[in-house]
Amino acid sequence: MRSGAYIFICILCLLLFSRCGCNRDDQEIVPRLPIVTEVLSDENSPWYIDRSAYPTYRSLLPVGVYGTDESCLSMLETLLELDAFDNITGDEGADGIKDFAGEYFSLIYRRIIPDSVRIQTIRNLARLMQGDSTCMPAKILLITSDTVSITAMEDIGHLVEDSKLGIKAVSVLHEGNLYMQSLLEKARETNKDKSGTIGVLAPGETILAGGYTSLSRNAYVAVQDFSPGITPSLDNPDYPIVNELIPAYFFNYSRAEITYRGSRYEPSFMQVLSTENKIRYCITSLMEQLRKGGRSPLKYLVLGEGSLVKYEGLIIESLNMLRNYRKDDQYVYRHLIEPMVEIIQPQKETAKLIYRILRNDCVAAFRATPCRIIINSNVPTDLTKYQLLNVCIDH
């Protein structure tokens, strides 16, 4: 269970978003964008938020979710399936009842133009705060996009602060990093081993943009680019399958998961097809980083890509297989993998924080009716992959 101090830090950080970005190393003051003033003051603006019309009774308002990639859908699925609390007492511990049962959700899922991330973000969040004929205004804002979290969090802080509506904004990336930092601090306080490595599986764009630099201030961080769209193969320079590592990848060789010519361990051609095999490839590649760098053992593994939430079992299995992997009768990775690696799921930790905020602010719905989700998106998506989400969508 998290300490009360950690919960306090989470809430404090939400209130201070206007002064500190998600992972900024500097403390420069970001000037307010003109679009922030526009949406709050210009009644002729299509994004104008009429604050005088904002409902005073907020329990029945939706949770507003904003995403620019498919991670927003996996985040919604995580919210819908969460059962981490006793809904009577609010204490941690499953009670057999979904924690967000009866909540409504309003999602804006739109691809973003890189050159105007900040402006588009404010406009889309203004839409969530406005509401319309199909959905009430949002009572809290959830940011699932790493790009937005890295680029526009100060602007979001300006928006919620200047609106004076008491709305909080939560970033999945920020919350995952904050939770990881709290674990490191707890380890220091209890004098536990501080030398463990933090592994991160995340999209390459997030890694390159510095999404996890805040973690490296207090520990060694090994990052591995992962997304369902990568294509590891023998001739891919970005995701190369290394011949001598093929036994250590522990690939599933069924036809739907991998294609190859020649023998399994000495192929003339090999390409990974399935998400499961891509995960196996990335776990082994991550451990190779530690082996070549002579680093301390892997102690934590952050699942920074949204779809990985569904594969925690496979990830733990892969780590265990690598820990027991031998070559020439010698363990190759055992000294690099702690017996019990702690898996960090930013989406799950964010869902738990959202629950606490709604409950502490007395704005949780606790309806007896099913959840409802309204989606505003211009991105073609196969929603059948998300079983709970697909059932709750208001068509």
C-alpha cells in the first residue's frame, strides 16, 4: 500500500503542473499560450469554455480522456477493469466490484500534428471541458499521450489553473515516473539495496524525447524501444535479430508468430510477426544491454507502452526463462536479473490515482448503472480488441 506521504505528493504535483513539466530538467517559466486566454475569455472562439455554466454538482460528470495514439484505448480498458479498492471504505484491496463501476468517460482520440502539439492540446482539452449535446463537461482530465505529457504539460497546468474550476489534470507518463521515484525513495529510507537497474520498455519517440530522464537522476536506467509496430528481423538494422542470441530469444515458432527459412537457430531469413515474439525479442535485447554494460541487476521494469499491460504474465515468464538460460553450461543472465523483478504499470498506477482523486474530492459517480463511454475520434480503430471498452461505448 502506498504511504500517505506519496499520495500527498501525487496530489501536490497535480496542483503544480503549471510550474513543472513532466520530465523537464530545467525550471524555465513557460509563458502562457494565447490559446489559453482565448478559450477562457473569447466568447466568439469555437473553443470557449463558459465557466459560468459549468455544473456545480460534479459526481455525474464524465472523466475526460485525451490521447493521440492507441494507448488511450488501453488506458480506458485499464480503468474499466480495475478492482484495487474496497468501494465502501476506500481502502486498498479488491472487493469484487469494479472501482469505476457506473462512471462515464469522454474520450478525444486524435492524431496530432507535431508542429502544433501545444495548441491542439489546449483546444482538445477545451472541448472536454465544454461538453456538448452528447456529453457533459469533464470533471477531471486524463492525458494518455507521451508526446503531450512531454511537450504541453505546462500549458495544461495554465489552462486548469486559470479556469479556476478546480479540475485536476493527470498524465500517465508523469504518474508512472512519480510512482517509480517513490519506490526508489522508499528503498533508500529502508536501507535496501540501491544498486538495482530500472528497465524501461517504451516507444522510441518517448525515449528520444527524454520521457524517462527524470528516473536516471537517482538510478541507472536501461531503455528498450518497444511498440507493436516494430519488425525485428535478421536484416533490420534498427531491430536486428542476432544469430547467436536466437536461442535466448525463446521465440514461439508457430507460423502466425514468426517466419524463417532454414533451421531455427541458423536461418537464412527470419522475421518476427507476433506481438508476443516482439516482447520476447525486446526483453532479451534489454538484458543484452545490461550484460554488455556490466550493469547492476534488473530490479524494476517499467511497462511504458500501453499494450504491454496485457502481457505482464509473458514478460515475467520471459525474465524467468532468461534467468535460467545457460550457454556452455554457464548462466548468461542470472546475475543480471533479480529473483523478483517488480513490474511497474504506469496505466494501472494512474487508474488508482484517478480513483483516489475522485473519491477524495467527493466526485465519484457510484452509479448503479453500467459505465458509458463516448468517443470523439478521427482514427480508424478496431475496438473489438478491447472487450470491456467495446461493451461500454455509446454508439
